[in-house]
Amino acid sequence: MKPTLFIMAKAPIMGRAKTRLAADIGVTHAKRHYRGMMATILRHVQDPRWLTILAVTPPASLGQIPDWQGITQIPQVSGSLSPRLAQIFARKGPTLVIGTDSPQVRSRDIAAAFQALRHTDVVFGPASDGGFWLMGANGPLSPAKFEGVRWSTEHTLADIKAQFGRVATLRTLTDIDDLQALKAYRRSHFQSR
């Protein structure tokens, strides 16, 4: 079975994506940043070595977003991150999921995650805020693995890692959820040039 990368994405609808960032910079600028981050991620992670699938919300946006044309799309189930991850990891084979908050991710990160799954059960890409920008496993995983996780907190990664035995860890990236994270990303991006 071919390795598969799922990208969890919200449609770039004014006021619906990057709501915490929008509280700091306004909905128009937040939407512009979100579209830019999404385009960067799509450009940098698609690779013929794996399938790339967008898991999108809301379901009505399937096939409706011009920026996503030509990429396979599936709807996300409703609810918290728990059922949405359970849906993705119900499939067999090497599976990765990323979001759209870390535009620093590159195809080499995705390749490293699939490589890690040859030797371990689960792989995570930690985020600097205590969450994660990537999770990978050789599925299927039980939906119970996603219960009891304090999502969107500094405890998220620790909570979910506690559900597994051997885990591999990739490099730490910044999730751009608010103005402080956006500024930190810009500083590091500028310094790396």
C-alpha cells in the first residue's frame, strides 16, 4: 500500500480559518496569511513517493476551492480532533497527517517521517507550543488512542504520546496560531535566508 499524507485543511472562508490569528490581525489579513501558508505547504510537501490527500472542512467546500484543484479531497468528519484523526488513521498502511499551521514543513520532513515508520510504531513532529505539526502511524489505529487528549493546549503532544509505546520524533516547528507565533516564524524565516 502506497504511503499516504493527509493534510487537514479548512476552506479559506473569511472568519472561519485562523480565528486566533484573526483576533490579533483581523479576518482579512488572517485569511491572506492562511492562504499563503496553505499554498507554501502544498508546494513543499507533494511528492510522487506518496499520495497526498486533503481532508477538508466544511464538507461543502469539496472541489470548490480553486487553490486545491488537482488534489484528491475527502471530507473531515465533524467533532473535535479526536474523531477526525481516528477517521484518517482507520486506514491500513503508513499514514501521516499534518495541518496547515507550520509552513516550514518540507518534503524531506515527510520522507523522514515515513522512514521512521519502518522502525517504530508512531512518529510525531513536535510544535513549539506543546502540540504537534505531524503525526504518523502504520494503521489502523484504535479510535481510543485519540481519547482523553487535551487538544490545543501545551499538553497535547504529551497526552497523545502517552497512548503509544515506541515513538520517533522529528524536528520541532512553529505552529502559527497567533501574532506572537507569526512574529517568531518571520524572525526565524528571515534569519535562515
